[in-house]
Amino acid sequence: MRTNDWNDWHCFVSVARLGGFTRAAERMDVPKSTVSMAVARLEQRLGVRLLERSTRRMRLTEDGERLMQEIGPLFERLEDIADHVDAGDASLSGVLRIAATYEFGSMQLGDVITEMMLRHPKLSIEVDVVSGIVDPLADGYDIAFVVTALPLPDSRQVARRVFDTSRSLFASPELVARLGLPRTPADLAHWPLIAAPYENEWTFSSAEDATVVPLHPRLRTANAWLRVRAAVSGLGATVLARSFCEDECDAGRLVPLLPGYEPNPLRIYALLPARSLMPAKSRHFLDAVEALLTDTPFSKPAPWVTINSLPG
């Protein structure tokens, strides 16, 4: 009696989940041809076509959809259990794939990454620089860090860990001397401003109320370092986390404005594939990130929250 090759079934689930042979092969760390042949063997064994392939896209057939509904949760559960129990602290292994913004990756994650790899010689880490919100499951990441001042869209695909970082309004002394010191957020109406792409307004909270400042900035960029450089050059005022411009403030190249008003905080989200159990390597990495951020004066951890549904 011929037994099932469960690796073939696993390859099919990975292709269906990640939307293609290339991503599945990268995720499983095998050649693309191995995944393709595995799915072909499974189709031959079952006597049905599971995938419609073309040069541009891949989609599940009706038989493929039905099979995925039946076996997808089973393999997901097996992966959860295997990843969760894989490991005492001394034996983390495999590849941890991370997406992060440039600033957060370089300023906050560098020490965590090097320490984790020194402590776990069998663990490899891949870091991609991203600027927007990614779907960790579809894009093949174990953890995707997003830095934003706005709430995240709902998502059935991910869960999140939130860290809050307080921010302030900054400008160069030369710009302040030219335009005068603003007393309230309303005074910014005629100021040149510098903002992130996702920011259409800033909300400043005081002891009495909250003031919304609509934004029509001279410069928009996701790169916080470029916003700092532009502000130091006198091109406009910008809202930043103090950690991004501490050296410029200490040197007097930037000054904080509106001390009685606090902009909405910057939030750091860790997005993960929606799984009932967190893989050990992801769990240890997030624990290390939390410990690092808790020890800084600029951020504080907030509780885990599950997001419900992602558009499109």
C-alpha cells in the first residue's frame, strides 16, 4: 500500500497560502522546482488539478479551494505546535524573517538582532526595509514592524504588539527667529511644515482640549532622518520622536516648540501571521525587543491586541 508523502501536501498548502511557488520555496528553504514537482505529484495522486498556473498569476481551482479548506488548518496547527515547542533558549534555529522601517531597524533592532544571533548560533535572521504596512503571512515574514501615528487597518491575518513613543514639535532656531515663537497649534497655520506621507493632520493635546492642525507640508517623506535634516536646515517645523533628533536638540540645531501641547504618539506595531501559538524564535525576539524598549525613556509597551479584518 502506497503511503502519503506529507511533504507534497505541505508544499501545496504553502503555495496556496503564500500565493505562488517562489514565495513557498523561499519560505520552505527549498528549490522552486522541488515545490512545483511536489504539487504536480499530489495532483497526479488525487487525479484533480489543484492550481491554475500562468506566467502572471496562480490561483486555486475549485478542487484546490476545497482541499485547502480541509487541510490548511491542520498544517497550520502542526506548524504552530512544532514552532512553539521548538526550543529552549539555547536551541533556537531556522530563519527569522523580519520587515522593519529603516529608522526602527537601525536604531532599535540592531542590538537585539546581534545579541540573538550571538546567543543562538543556529538562528539566521533576514531583515527587509519597508515603509508601509505589509501582510506578514502573504509576504512571508515572521514579524513585520510598522511605525505610524495612526491606527492600523483591521486584519484577520495578523495580531499586533503596540509600543507608544511620545513626540514633540521641532524647528530650527533660525526658523523660530524669523517667524516668531508659536504659542498654540493654531499659530502653525502659516508655518512651513514637514510630515510623513500618512499624516494629513496633527492632533495636539493639552490639559484643556485637543487641537487638530491640517497639513499641507512643503516636504513629505517616510524617512525620519530626512525630516530631521530638512528641519535643521530651516525648511519647516516637524513632529518627531525625541529619540530621532536627540543629538540635534543637544547641539541646539533644533528646539522643541509648543511645550504645553503633545502631538499624538508614534506607535510601533509588531504584525505576525495569525496563528494560535507563536513560534519560539518570534516569541524570544519580541521579548528582547520589549525589554529594550521598556528600558528607554522614549517608549512604553502597550498590551497585545488582535485585529479583526484587513481590506482587500
